[in-house]
Amino acid sequence: MTATEVSSLPTIKPRHNWLHRVHVAFVPGPMDSLSEEVADGIMRKFEELGHVVQAKPSNETDIILTTAQYGEPLNWRKSLVLTARARFKLKRNPTVYTLLHMTPAQLSELMARFERALAKEPPDPADFEFPGLNPTAYHVLVEQGRRGGPILSIQRLLQAQAKGIRLLLVVGDDAPDYVYHFDLVGAYPKSVNSPLEDMYEDIVLRMVTTVSTHEVTDHEVVDAPIPYEVWRHLETPQAMITASAEFGKRNFFTDMVRINDLVSVPAVAGAVASQYSEGCFATWDPHIQALIATITGSARPVDKDNLTEDELAVLTGVRPGGVGAYVRHVEGKVNDPPSSEAVEMVEIDLCLPRIHLDGAWGVEAEVPVVRSKLHGHRGVAAYDPRFVEYAPLDPPYFHYLVSCATAAQAKAVKTAFCRAEALCNPHDPRQIVFTVLPGHGLMVVEKWIPGKKPFQAIWEAMDAGYFVVDSHVPQGPLQFVPDAEGMMRLVESEH
């Protein structure tokens, strides 16, 4: 079956036209009867939708579905995320989904426990003690819970105990009521039993969406290094450091998640990064005609609120096929790879107009209409349409979510910004444009404004209430509806 034939199968929601036929294997772990029933339903739906169901994993396997039990920590040596490649002698790591079951009462009890614990100031580490977690885990559970609510603390707890990143949490007593989809960045959309077969289809399509795209982090170093004497005279690196502090004052970025703060997993290297940071940003330098961007947090710990020049990278273009960015090194400083959003940050500029900067900017140059770009794991509660434009993603991205570092997200972000009226028309008075990435966060950009430093228009719009950033990240369909004062306020639909 071709990708076109797979995408033509009936569904109740708009979905992506780039889905592939996938190979999937079920490798059962500890489970109860409801977990077994749901796993059987998922595997049956894979087959009905034209995918290849395998008796055991092979080198063709894209997805392994396994199971775990709530409250019973899995030994890392039995984690398929960490050991599937060696266990089945595979040439690559398939994407592993771990299914586990909680009753509504168990989930309500755990939710209430986290609500009480997160309300305490200072937090009591004893409230966050759970089987299988490190003593330092409470730092992550508190920070994540205060960012996204108890559901995010629960997500990190279950991921740590199950030794898995992508979880399918089945909630129900004798039958599944709904299934949460958990991932690394903290998404938690639901597949709802209304009716059961539609729920199974929704689960499968979400899984297929995940593995039908690929990472775009195969960056390539090009050209001669930038002399440090040139670098130190640029204003942009210091502007990035200043913006880091400004967004830190506004609590825009959240703390880095370190896996080993949660749980000890000696085999983590090579299977999943030891840590990941939340968010990135970049601004255009007209003197060297390149983007100055933050580095990836998976390379080493990065405090986005307190950058140094060693946490900056230089982007000059996108490799053919969009597989990664072109990177230019700087003499005399550390040169780590750029953020996982490097490709989308560069590609936005390729489909939008360029404008001319005159001598008042200290240099005459042709530059992209977008000056600065900011990505964070945050939501937007409201915006003032006089000053800010919302550029929505295409409809399938609200139903079948994609994540960072992928070609799918790069395409989604580029398409949204490249049809934004305020960017296509440089004379449009609106200086800020944003999009929402369901389950993930936001991307906001600013134009060139005389007298403003990079990112200043964004943080001033936040301070003035023209752009209201919120800790809640929507998990599915949404719209912004005008209120009595003319502000556009977030309204979410069921997902």
C-alpha cells in the first residue's frame, strides 16, 4: 500500500497527507486485562488501516508497542526504549510506545495528591517520594507541575517508572474511557472512547504521525570560521545574552529536564538524550548575514535565562532536503550544534520578503523581514490584534500532533508564518506574529523596529498585555475569540 492509499482511508478528523505505511510489533510486558484488551484493539486497527503487523521486531520495524503496570517501576534492563536494539539485534532504534492502565479513581487520587503537594511553599520533598524514583526527582516533579499542572507531574512520574518516553495511559475501569498520549516535551492529548473503534483509529493515527516524519538535525559545518575579532565586534551576540536575561525575568523558559534527576538509567546514552532544554531563540545579524541562535540543550546543559556566547551558534542556510542547517563556526569559542528548531528558524526566511536597512541601523543591508524568533514551551492566553497577528498551523496539526526537531514541525511552522499578512506585507503595522504548536508550545517572531533591540518588541508586548503568554499549552483544536475590549482570547475545543 502506498502512502497515498494509506492517507485515503476514512477518518473522522483532518489528517496529514504525508503519512506512511508502517511496520509495528507488539512485545508485551507486565499488564492487566484492560491493558491487554486495548493493546489487542490497537494492533487490530493497525492491520485494518493497511499497516504491517509483525510477530516480532525486525530491521523494518517502525513501532514497538509494549506494556507496563502503574506503580510498578520497571528495571531499566527490561526497558525496550533502552534495550530493544540490542535485544532484537536491530540496526536502528524503533519508536517504542508503552501502554499502561489506571482506573479513574487512581488517577483522581494521584491528581489530588499532586495538587496538594504543588500548592505548598516551599515544597516538601516527602510529598514527591514514589517507588523507583531518585531522591532528586522532586525537583523535576515540582518544576514540571508548576509549569503545566498536576498532569505534567503525573506524566513525568509514569515515564520514570515505566522507563519510557512515549506512553499511552489508558484510563477506565472495565473499559477504556480515554487514552492520554505522553511524550518528551510534555504533550498530553486524549483519544476518547466515543465510540471505541474511533478511539482505536485515533490512537493509531497519532502513532503513525509520529513515525512518518524524521529528525532534521543533521547539520553541516560550512565555510571558514568567523574570526573572533569580527565576532566580538558584533552587537547581536550581546543582544542575545540580554534577551536571555529579559525572558528570564519574565519566567518564559522553564528549567532543563535531566533524566537522571528523575531516575537512574545507566543505559540512557545513545537511546535518549540525558537532558533537554525547553525553547530556543535566534536573531538575524546584518553584518555577517546569518542567524545567531541558541545551541541545542541535548548537547550539554544550557540555562536559557543566563546565556553566554558559548551557547550561541551561527546558521547560514538549510541543507538540501531540509535534513539540517548549515552552520558556521566561530574561532576562539565553543561551537556546539544549534537548537533542534534550527531548520524551521532558517526556512521561515526563505519564503518571506526581504527589506532594506539603511545607514541608521549602522549597516546598509538586505535582510529578512523577520528579525528575531522565539520558541518556548508556553501557550498564549490572549493577544491584541492591533499589534499582534496569529498565524495558525494547517488543520491536521491540531488533531495529529508533531514535535520538535522533525521535518513535519519545520514544514508546519514555515507554512504558517509564510502566509502571515504582517510578514508578507512589510508595511503592515503589526510587528509581532505568533503561532501555537499544540502539545508543544509557541513560536513568536518580530519585525525590524527602529530604536528597538532584538526581541525588545516581544518582551514589551508581553509587559503591555498585548501578548499574553500562559503556562497552559493547548493540546488540540483551538481558536481565538474577541472579548468586549477587543482582545482575542483562547478558546479550546475537545480533542
